[in-house]
Amino acid sequence: MKCIEADRLMSAILDGDLPGSPRLESHLEGCESCALRWEALRRTVSDVQALAGTPAPARLTPRIMAALSADAAEEGGRRLATLIAAGSMVLASLVAIAWLWAAGLGEGVTTFFLTASEALLSFVFALRDHLAADSAGYATLVFIWAGILATGLVGMAAVGRICAGFVAARRGVGEHGSA
Amino acid sequence: MSELSDAELVSGVLSGNRDFFAHLIDRHRNRVFSVMLTAVGNRDMAEDLTQETFLKAYRNLGSYDSAQAKFSTWLLTIATRLRIDTHRRAKPESSLDRMQEDKGFDPDSGVRTDRGLEQEAVGQVVRDAIGRLPERQRVAVTLKHIEGLPFSEIAQIMGCTVNSAKVHAHRGRNRLAQLLGHIREEGLA
Ligand SMILES: [Zn+2]
């Protein structure tokens, strides 16, 4: 038998696939390097097996159950924070849309805001589990969203005013010319 | 309660009986703790990781399928992944290094020739040596020789074939024999 086959038999025995092997035994008698190797591997396995049976401390069960309750409470808090964040954003968007309608700005802008709010909301829900459960994360999101809305509204108001001024000026020129 | 199977306890928890989970912890905490202790070599960290494993199991209990795996196998799969994730974040200081510095420990002379080491310290050295194995070798050696699991279950936990689990255990044992100073020669396959 070649040493490589002896090696295979050693592994099979250590893996528990073979109870023992007379062929390996006879090879070991004539091959010192395999005999040393077999001894080393057996010592290694018995060293490792000696680690078995370290019991977990009994206090671990109540500790985990307590952590479980805390976890559930945190999950409830996280749900509430998500709800508040989503609610505030919907409210902010509704105010913005109402303002836009009142200002007589067309449906296109409204649709844009609706789509953007929807996208942001699904983003918030997707992030729900990744956002640290703190409400600071949500507050930041609401703040950013309010910022986007405010900038959009102010920007559009400015553009509207410029356009109105431009139209008025054109009208003024037209009236002047026809007189 | 003790006569209920793991699967029955799981469905009990899922239908709102949270206390059933305490029985699952009682049944399986030793094995999870032992695997974690071998992995990190530190009781406090092992306790934390055991807790994390059970919390994760609780959160994902709905996805456990008793037809696919034993509860213990499923749990150890979670534990193994968790351990890999935390290992990537932080590599703890090895007490093998500390011992080699503090006590003039010479790995070439072999653990057993150093009579000054207490039994527990020897265990710690073996744990540290296991901790130095490549991840998959470590998992295979731990589950085979400490937990005594059959390769069919080890393969399930590692997400590989039985043969490849055996190859990892084989390589792990060879490397470990070198790390523990039982073998001097290099390049064992
Ligand atoms: Zn030989």
C-alpha cells in the first residue's frame, strides 16, 4: 500500500466512516513517517474532542428571553416611528399639493409631487429594518423631505412670478401697440 | 412540555406562545454556546453570540421548515453565519500569541511538553489553534470533532456537499496538527 492510500484510510477512520483498518495497521508497522503522522492526527483529534461538553451557563435562557421582550418592544417603537414619519411626509405632501392647486399650477406638478412622495415612502419602508431603530433617523428623513418640498415650492413660486411678470409685460406691450 | 418535539415547540411559538421558545433555548443553548466558544475562545463573547443566534432564530422562526432540517441544524446554520459576519468585523487577540509571549511557549516543542500549562489553558491553546484555521476548516473540525455531528448535517450547515465538508475537516486536522506542534512537516494536503 502506498502512503497516499494510508492517508485516505486515516481520514476515513477519523471521519468515523471506518472503525479501523488492518491494512493500515500493517502499513504503519513498516512506514515510520505514516506512523508518526497517524499518532499526530490522533492526538490532534483527541485534543479537539477534549473541548466538547462545555455547558452554557443556565442564566443564558432568562437573559435571552428578556432580550426577546426588549426586542419586541423596540420593534413596536420602530413601527410607531415609521408610522409617524410616513404620516408627516404624507401630510407635508398634501399641504404642498393643496398649495399648488390653489396657486393654479397645473396637474403635471401635482403628479410629480405625488410620485416623489410615493417613492420616498416606499424607500422609508424598505429602510425600516436598516435604519437604526432611533427616531432621529426618521426625523432626519422628514426634515429632508420638508426641505425638498419647501425648495420646490419657493422655486416654483419664483418661476411663476417671473412668468406672470413676463406675460403681463407682453400684454402691456400688446395693448400699447393696438391703441 | 419536555415531551413536545422541537417542531411542535416552534409552531407553539409561532401561534403566540412565546414561553415555548424558552424550552427551545434550554434544549439547544449548550451546543450553540459550545460552537461559539470554540469560535471566539472567550466566554463573554460566546454568551453574547449565543444570545444573538437565538434572537435571530426567533425573528426568522417563520422561515424554519421542519421538513427540510432539524431545528438544531437550522440553528447552527444561523450561528455559523453570524459567527462569520462578526469575525469579519473584528478579529480578537489570540491567547496563543499571549501565551507564546508570556510563558516562552514554543509551539515547536508541542503543547503537552509544557508542564506549566493548566488543563484549562491547554484547552484555550487548542481553541486558539482552531481559531486560526480558515473559516470553513474551522467550522468542519468544530462540528465534527467537538459537536460530533454526522457529515450529512455538517454539509447542510455549511451549505456544501458531504465530500467537500470531509475535505475541509481533513485539511483542518492536518493544519491543526501543525499548529499544536504534533507535526513539524509542512505542506500536508
Ligand atoms: Zn507510509
